[in-house]
Amino acid sequence: MGKQTNIRLDDDVKAAAEDRAKRRGLTLQGYVADLIQTDVNQSRAAFMAGAAAFLAAYTDEFDAEVGEDRYPGLPDKPAQTAPRDVA
């Protein structure tokens, strides 16, 4: 269950929004919630696409600076484990 939020709309804007909501089979509340959710999701997707493009553009610079080791402090090679005796 979400939190309640109050908004103020001009009469003309409210009437237009109610009409659009009705045509979509939604309440005004559902229509406004869908608009906000769509905007938030589009903003998030745009940010992630921008971040991916940035990382792709600067991969060589990052590799030159930090190398292949993605986890500083780990040994260069995986630890060797002693063979287990199988009975």
C-alpha cells in the first residue's frame, strides 16, 4: 500500500486529466500514479543507459588505471586447496 499524496490542479487541468483517466479505464488517482511511475522509470532507464555508455567509452582508461583486478586486495591467483581424501 502506498502513501497518500495530495496535489492541487486547476479546474481545466483536473477535468482533462479525469477525461483521460476515464478513457484509459482508470481513476484519476490511478492515472496520476501511472504518469509519475512512467516518468520515474524513464528517468532511471535514461540514467542507466548514460552510465553504461560512459563506462563503455572509458573502459580502456579504467583498465589502465585499475587493471583487471576488480577486487583490490585479493591475491593474484586463486587459493590452492588441498586434495581431499576420498574413502
